[in-house]
Amino acid sequence: MAEGGGQGPPKDAPKEKEKEEAPNGLQEHVEVTGKVDSYNREYNQFLVCGSLFECPAKYLPIKPIGKGAYGVVCSAKNLDTQEKVAIKKIANAFENVIDAKRTLREIKLLRHLHHENIVQIKDIIPPMQRDCFKDLYVVYELMDTDLHQIIRSPQPLSNDHSQYFLYQLLRGLKYIHSANILHRDLKPSNLLVNANCDLKICDFGLARTSTSNEKEFMTEYVVTRWYRAPELLLSCSGYTTAIDVWSVGCIFAELLGRKPLFPGKDYVHQLSLITKIIGSPTEEELGFITSEKAKRYIRSLPRSERVDFAQLWPNVNKPALDLIDKMLVFDPTKRITVEQALEHPYLASLHDVADEPVCPNPFTFDFDAEHLTPDVVRDVILQDMTELHDGSVL
């Protein structure tokens, strides 16, 4: 069975350019600048998008992949295993406690989660200076592209493509939710894809357990609003896995229409777009909102009827439209669950409950206490490095 479960990828899989070809705006090569010995290990020094990387000599740099607020990423070959990987450098990783905790959270989560549709951490590179290192290098499995790039490309996407991508996303999300985790930042750019259509969920820096307190849950929550559920836009209490299902519905709609369904410019515009498409909620559907002020605001919006999705996407089959209709429901208590979505007729040709595993152990964010300082985060990550390297880091 193909990786990702089900019956395998569509035969006419999109042929994305390999990541070794640098994206527009990035240099096309990595400049090797020198070698350094540290703790009886040889390190290569090389420049990626103007940022100095210091990595063990076993990692042969290939091409830049991306650059952003999250850091700089390049592809490389592990000469010991001959596999290609992605190395992310997080500069000054412990300068800001919020960013440091986000990095720690992703490392802890990805080391806990082991699933075909979740990106895998391969290594956390030991620093040259153990006591006062500032930069962090995390090694991930290398994927060819992401769903955002595929959606924006001129390549045609068949129903089989959309179905297979959605199935894998739900399959991975079932595992995540079973571990007591809410991803909270699902969007096309956080869904990595290979040329054979394998899909893997990434970027868990904003994830939380479903038992997180409200103050902790909303801290750092600054993600793209286009995929944010109504209950988050309205700052309601009692968040559930339904927030991720809403995001999946938005992603699925974007796959079908090749453009974002709710590209809001701000909170007000976002809620307005949502009600114009899925219709104004009834009084019953407002029952989950505890704030009277929020209820009054929703009631003040112009009344809208739910748009017929068959008119939005006339070439999409009825089962697909029915599934998206059940995902994009204003009231989170009435929204379809991941398990129910996997059992939906639209995914009948791929669904196999025996090949849709759950996480054997729930995850707890016991390290996410408010008293964590950047120095404490550094020490915890150093311990993770030690475990990955069989105690040979220190």
C-alpha cells in the first residue's frame, strides 16, 4: 500500500519541480565557506540566503528551500544514509521566550508523533558550543513542495487528486487528535507534498492540547485568519478538535476552487465573508457562543442565505460538496468530526479504518509552563539532542 494509506496516488500525479531548484527570489546554490572541528567532529560552514550554517560534515548542502520569519531552510544530503533532508536554521532561537517555546513545542510534538502523514524530525544538530549556543538546526525529511504551491500552479487537479490529498490530511489529523492535540494552524502551506502525491502535515509550533487553559490557548495565536473557525474569531471558550475540521473544510474548498474561500482582510471582514457563503447562523446555532456581545455582533450582520456549493463548484461531484457542506458549519458542535469525515461516501474508495491508526499515548505539554525561561528551553532542547544522539552530545 502506498505511503499515506488508501489505494495510492492518482496515476497523473502533479509533476512539481524538485525543491533542489531554488524558489524564485532565492539564490540557486549554497556557498561553502569553510570547515571547523569541534568536540572531535568536523563541521562544514556554508552560506544559505546570506545566513551562515554550521553543520556536521555528513550533511552535504544542496539548495536553498525557503526563508522567512521562521528561519532559513536548505536541502542537503546525509552522506551516512544517502537520504535527502531539509535543514532549518533558527537564528537566535532563545532570544525571545515565546519563539523559543514554539520551537520546543514543535520538537516535543514531532518526536511524540509517528505517522505517515506527519512530517518527521530526523535530527537536531549538536551545536559547536554546548554551553552558550544561540542558533538551532533542526533536520526534517525532505518533501518536494507544499499544497499552497500546487494550488497556485497552472497544473490541472483532478477529483482524484483532491480526494487523495483530503484523505491523507484527515488520516493524519485523526492521529493528531487521538493524541489530545489540536494543530490550530492548518493551511495549504503547512501541508507538504511529494511528487507521488504523498502528503504530510507540518508546523506544530502553535499546537495545543485540548485541555489547555483559555489564556494559554490564545497566547501567540496570530496565524492566518483565512482558515480560522468562527468560534476562534469570536473568542469563544471551550475549543475542540472542530477548529481543525473547519480549517480542513477551507483547505478542501481551496483545492476545489483553486483560490481561498474566505480571504478576509481583518476579523470583521472574515466573519462577513463566512456568513455570506455559509449563511447567517440561526438562534440555535448561536447557542455555543457564551458572550452576549459576540451574539449581538453576529445578529447585526446583514442576513444571508447559504450559497449553493454546486453553483460555486459546478464541476465537483455531489459527495464532495456534501462533505464540505458538513465541514463548514458555523456551530462547532454540529460540525462533522474527522472520524465521520473519513467514513463519508466521498472517501469510500480510500477509507480503511484498519489503516488509519491512532496515537497509542496522549501528549501532554508539561514543559509549557509560564515559568519557562529561554535558558530553561535551551537546556530542555539540549536534552532532546542528547537522546537523539544516544547520549553523545554532552
